[in-house]
Amino acid sequence: MKINKNYQSSSEEETKKIAKDFAKLLKSGDVVALFGDLGSGKTVFVKGLARGLGIKTTITSPTFILIKSYPIYRAQKSLNFYHLDLYRVNGAKDIERLGLEELFSKDAIVVIEWADRAKTLPKKRIDVFLEAINGHTRRIKIDRRG
């Protein structure tokens, strides 16, 4: 699986599989920024991503608490997987209080739902654009930046 690629998914399971395969390409320090409208499949994508990283815990979107952290092990190294949901963030002060920059480290993989609400994102990141085509079909574009 290449980092810069377009996919089409016709089910939640297919979206999870795309994300699970994509997770194999991630390394410590990667930031994955998810973009898409409500219902486009961002949380479904994160569930597949988490499975691909070896997380067995049920993944739910941290809409009200904003950040969830899960331990993962990559290349015999202990890392954190941070799952952020910025849907309910109210402006720059809320984002500043989150201390996002502190999460962007070489000892973590960070995935951000509603990344368009963050005022600043690392220049070096992976953007994932999800678009609902119809009730089941999704267009997924993965693009490494920086």
C-alpha cells in the first residue's frame, strides 16, 4: 500500500481493512490528520487503524473528552497512540489548552479527527480525506505531506 493513493470502499469492513493495511506503514512520530464531513467514516477508519496497530480495545470517538491514549508496540518499542476528536473544540484557546504540540513526538502516533479545526498541524503529516459517495460507498484519499 502506498501512502499517496486513492481508494473506494463499499462497506465499513472495507474501510477498516484499508485503514488496517495503512497502519502497517506508520512509524513513531507520524501524525494522521482526518478530514471529512459528519458521517464520512472518520471513526470507522480510526477503528481499522487501531486494529492494524495491534490495539484490541474497542475504539470509540473521544468527542466529549477530546483525547484518548492507547499503548502500542512498534519495532520492539513502546509508543502511545493518541486519538483526538476536535469536533467540539471551540476556537484556538481550546486547542491551545490541549497542548497538541506535546503529543506530536517521536514516541507517539497521533490521529486527529476533524483536523480542519486545528489551527496548526505539523507540516510533516499524513492527510486522509474521507468522502461519503452514498449510504455505503466512501472515497478515501491518503496523502503524505512534508
